[in-house]
Amino acid sequence: MNDIGIAPSILAADFGYLMRDIKAIEENAEYLHIDVMDGHYVNNISFGIPVIESIRKYTDIKFYTHLMITNPEKYIKAFADAGSDNITFHLECSEDPDSLIKEIESYGKTAGIAVHPDTPIEKVFPYIGKVKIILVMTVYPGFGGQGYLASSGERIRKLKNAIDEAGADTVISVDGGVAESTIKEIYDAGARLFVAGSAVFHADDPAQAIENLKQCCI
């Protein structure tokens, strides 16, 4: 199961007990997924730099910061300084993704690029090998708890084939609708890093929920 990574999304955590919830999963998860929403690119507002700075003090887990924001170039340094390990921005929100990737890496962070369900998957092909993570949204970004979009499998397979043809080590991540009932299908399509919110943080035992998700891929 070494090739399977679970990134629990704190969007589904209990913010009254946020560090309790993070501590419950930090030994089992590969990343903590942090959904930053600005109310512009998506119709929701979540949290930002102060939350990341605060929790960074109390955990060593890698932060996978997913910027669902317009004008991400204005904030890369701030999110890097706050403690993000990976900064993933949306293809649809950048006029110059190559420059953003270089800036992220200049701060010693890894870069990721995310793609909206309505954007042709081929649009991210030019960034294969340039980023550590390509995040395929398998729900419409903005709100947690949505169901997995059935059309996502074909998109993931096309991306996996392109990565294999390029001989690149870019990891396919997925965000949306990841559950025990869907993860094997997504894994078989080629994804290896799974963002899971409700499936982890709404479980009675979040750490065991992560292990259960991994077991489903065997």
C-alpha cells in the first residue's frame, strides 16, 4: 500500500476541536489537505493563512494546500511562509502557470495544479513532469460532502496514460466523493493520492477510516 496516499481534508473536521481531529490522523495520513476558498472562484469561503500558521505550530504532517482562489500569484509567498509543503493552484485561475510553479518551488515547496471537472483534462498535459501533483477535481469545487462524478474515471485514465507516455513521476490526486465505495475504482483509473473529508473526519475512528480506505485498493 506504499503507493496509496490519503490526504484528509480539514474542511470536514470539527473546527471547535481542530487540533484534536488533526492529531487523530497525523500518524496515518500522508498529507493534511487544506482547502482555501475565497468566495470568488468558488461560491464558498473557508479559511486562510492565519489558520495554517496556527496549526503548523502543533503538527509535523505535510500540508497540501489547495488554493481555490482567484489571483493565486498574490498569495504564494504568504502560504509558503505560513507552513504549506505543497501549494496547488487551479489551472483556471492562472494566466501563467509556469511562473507560478517556479515561484512555489523557489520557496522550497512542491507545486501542484488542479483542474475543474468542466475543464478538458488535456489542458493539464503541458504540466506533466513540471509539478509534483495534478489534482483532478471529482466533484464541483466549493463544498464538501458531494458525490463522486462518474465521468471522472475516464479523465483520470487519460491523464495517467499521458504521464506514463512522458515517463514522468507526477502523482495524480483526486478530490471529491472519495469513500470506501469509490476509492478502488479511482485507484484502478490511476490516482494515487486521495483527498477524503467526510469519509475520514466523520468516522467514529478517523485513523482506522484511513486504513480502511487504503485496504479497499488492494
